[in-house]
Amino acid sequence: MSRNGWIIAGLLTALALATIWNAESGGPRKTWQLCKESLVTQIFTGECTLRFRGETTPS
């Protein structure tokens, strides 16, 4: 593999590890995660059905 290939592979590995670490450590909850609809649906329709009781601030 060329040098650029190794750099891209390293960056993708670092991104994957950071994503897994954030998910496993209970990282900050995104406001769009409070809705049952997917992010794409929220962007195009503006709908948000709250996923959890007690949450009052949808995206």
C-alpha cells in the first residue's frame, strides 16, 4: 500500500475508535437523538416525536 493509503487507513481507524469510545463511554447526547424519526426525516419534514419521557427540548 502506498503512503497515502496508510495515512487514510490510519485516519479511518482513528475515527472508528473515537466513535466506539464515544458511544461506550456515554458521551454527550445529541439533540437529534431525542427524536424517534431519523435525522434525514427531521431535516426534510421537521417532525420530532420524543423518544424519552421527560425530555422537553426536541431538535
